[in-house]
Amino acid sequence: MKKPKTTQQYVVKRKTAIHTKISAKLKNAQSKSAAQQIRSVKAAQNQKQKTMVLKVPQTVPAADVIEEKLPPGFKAKLSYGGDGVKVSADIRYETEKTDPLIQIKHIGSKGEIVHREFVGPAKVEKWFDENGNEVAKADVGTAQVMPDGSLKPVIVAKTKEIKVEPVDAEVPQNFLPYSFLEVWGEGDSDTDGLRKMGADLMKTGKVGAIKEFSHGYGKMYVGFLRPIMNKDGSKFGIEIMLAENKRSRRRWMLAEAGPSTQKANKPVTPQLW
């Protein structure tokens, strides 16, 4: 005969069932949380990978690089006679030019680009826009062409104060000469100042650099000042080389004779017997 269930046994079984359900729910929640964490980590890794891929710089294939095609130049014959060295060579040459370092344009009152013409036998100075409309001379100004192509009104006045700073003597070699200025002192004290400046430049082996120089007329230059001595060293002078921009040397040649210029020799036959 079975014993009837007591209240205490019922409570114990009830607690055990509740505990089992809670444990199952906790395990299920932990499994879901772990799955979510894994998905989050993978998503973050994928996003990081995508971001890294986007940051990789795009390289241009060598086949797409277009070399500058230089003009053929003019033909001439070059002869040289030195101490035991005589040279005769067919050469080509071209005039070395450069664009101005500071691009200046003349503009009208509305900001339009204008140009000057000398009209008639009397050569009367007149200004016209790109459509041929005359512009009053009083309305003509100057503007600098900025890197983005815009025009910035500027005043290009004749230089009255020349500021000089010492730089390495090799710097002027990279600039294309435009013209040379001869400089001298107005009085004895001014000559003393120039003498002191020239002596310092010669002592340090430097030249004087001038960042801005203009004669007016809408043109800007850079300048390089250096002292010069006469043959017996009793007198000195000061000259300024003006330049519009750096040189563009494009016709480099090999300093040592290459395979194309070396004398061809007869092939050496290997010893067979």
C-alpha cells in the first residue's frame, strides 16, 4: 500500500522543478549572449577589414605613366680644342625657358582679363578685354593668378626696399637668369655698408637672396646678390641676378660612357679543344 504524499515532499519537488527551469533559462541566455558576442566580434572584424581595404593607396600601373615628349631642337656642329683634347660633335639645342614664379594678369573694373595694344601710327596705348571691348586705362589693375585659377587683385609696385638674406651659394644655380643689376652706394657711408655686407658673404661663402623684386609693370622676380672683385683685388662691386623662376633642366646625359657609346668588341669564343 502506497504512502500518501506529504506536503513537504511536494514542496521539495516543486523547488527542484523551479531550479531546473531557472538553470535551463540561464544556460539558454548565456548561449544567446555568447552567440551575440561572436556575431559582434565578427562584424567588428569585417568592418575593420573593410576600413583597412579602403585605406590602401591606389598605385598607378607603370604602363599608364606618360613620359614628356620633348621638342626635337635645332641642329648645329660643335667643335672643341683643349690641351690634348679635340672634340667634334653633331648637337641639337633649344632655348631654355620657364614660366613666371608669380603669374600676374591685368584686369578691368569687373575683374575681366585685359590686354594692351598700341593703336595707329601714333602708337596710342589702349586696353581691351577678351571680346575686343575697350577698357579705360584708369580702370586697369593687376591680379595674381592663384593655384586654383582664380584672380586675386594685387598691387605690383616698383621695389623701393630690397631685403637680403644669406643662403647657400648653390641656390642660384637652380634659377634661370633673367637679367643682372649693378648696385653701388649713393654715399661713402652707403658704400661702407655694402663693403661690410660683401665681406661677410665672401667670408661665409654665401649669396644674398631676395624674395621679392619688381620694376613695376606687372612683373615679379626673385633676386640673388653677390659681391665681385676686380683682378688685383683693390675694388669690389655688387651685382644682383634676377630670375622669374627655377630652371627646368630636361636634357641629362650619362656622365660615363654607356653600352650604346662603347666600342663593340669581337665575341670571345670558348676553348672547345
